[in-house]
Amino acid sequence: MLEKGLVQIYTGDGKGKTTAALGLALRAAGRGNSVLIYQFLKPPSAETGERIALKDAPFNIAAEALPISWDMAKSRDDQAAVAATRTAIRNALDRLAASARQKEYDILILDEIVFCLVEGLAQLKDIKTLINARDPRVEIVMTGRAATKELIVLADLVTEMKNVKHPFDKGIAARRGIEY
């Protein structure tokens, strides 16, 4: 449906990167575009509000997750978990590149891929391959903290969410239906 697909990044230490991408997905689907939201580091077992809402939604937004569990507190120090996650991410990016080449979806949202790159779980060359291999009408949206300069160069639009004040600072935990 899009005449020209662009590359977008939502980054920064503030809340709202995934939320912005989901808003774009909803807007795009409302205009007849097909969307795939691929969630890196949010395991398939996580019942996020967006997955629950999309499960029976009457519009064309699909959601998938990396088929591996990543524990933000423990997995970084577990070499086997890091290696397995790197392999799973490489495989997912290869599959997503093939999907983008064939234009299976109008929009691909790669949720938390920026964080994966920063943490060394994803390789810039694999992300470049996906971007360069895509049909020129496919939009790519990437989310995650601390986008690198090299990744920013590849993008057409970069939005940085800045944390000014957050409830976590007062000890308020993530709330069901708001943060997840």
C-alpha cells in the first residue's frame, strides 16, 4: 500500500518507544496496510497487553516474538543464553529480510532490535541486509534504547524519547495495561 517505505527509529531512555510503534501499526492498519510486529527479547510466553489485543483483532497486524527467553537480569552473564539469543536473532533477521524482500507485510516493526544491537546480540550487518534487501515500499520501524550513530545513519526518521520524570523513580512498578 505504501509508495515508498522509510526506515524509522524510536530510541532514547524515555517511555513510549514501543507504544509509538504500536500507534503507527494501528494507524497503518486502519489505512489498509499489513503490519508485522516482531518483538525481540519479549518472550512468546509474555502476555503483553498488545499481544492480547491483537490476538483477535479484526485488522491486519500480526505479532511474533523471538522463540527464546531472555531475562534482563540474568541472561547477560550466561554465555549459553547469550550465544543462543545471538543465533535466534540472526535467524529472525534473515527470515525478516526474506519477508521484506517479498513484501509479505507493508510495515515491519522490530521491537527492541536497537537494544539488541547495543548489547551485541544483533549485528549491524544483519540489520543493514534487512534494510537493503527490502522491497522499496516496505517501511521498517526499529525501537530500543541508545541507537548507535551507525544505525542512525541508516534511518530516514529518528525520534528520541527523553526521560524527564518517571514513576519508577518513586518505586512504582510497571503497571498491567499501561507499561505491559
